[in-house]
Amino acid sequence: MYYLGIDVGSVSTDFVLMDEKREIVSQLYMKTGGNPIKAVKEGLCQLGREYESKDIAGAGTTGSGRTLAAAIAGADAVKNEITAHG
């Protein structure tokens, strides 16, 4: 099982996939390019080529586009940057 984190900012959209031992198994950095919807969809497609969605037990989002990313990815948690850092 894996856990997905998505951070959508105005400049970049970052993805991290961790396993049950909290070890990072995949990371993805991409330019948001003024289109956070496209960035999230493209990132999920790239991760989907290597991992199956049924293997992802939970997802969380943060950043300025966190609510939008949560709707697209079906996230379980939506946190602002301050809470996410904590």
C-alpha cells in the first residue's frame, strides 16, 4: 500500500508516494504553468503508469491549489501549508 501527497503551488506541482514504512518510493516535480488542473492530471497519469490506484490507501493535498487537487485526486485530507509542515 502507498500514500500519495500532492502539493499544488503557483510555480510547481509536486507529488510524493510513500510506502507503509514511510519511505519515499516515487517523487515527481512538474511546472504548474498557470494550469493546476492540467498539472495534477498529468502528474497522476505519470504515476499511474507505474502504480495502480488500488494500491494507494490514502491521499492528501496541500498548497494554493489543494482543494482543486483534492477534488481531482479524491484526497482524504486537505491541509494548508502551515499544518502540512507541522
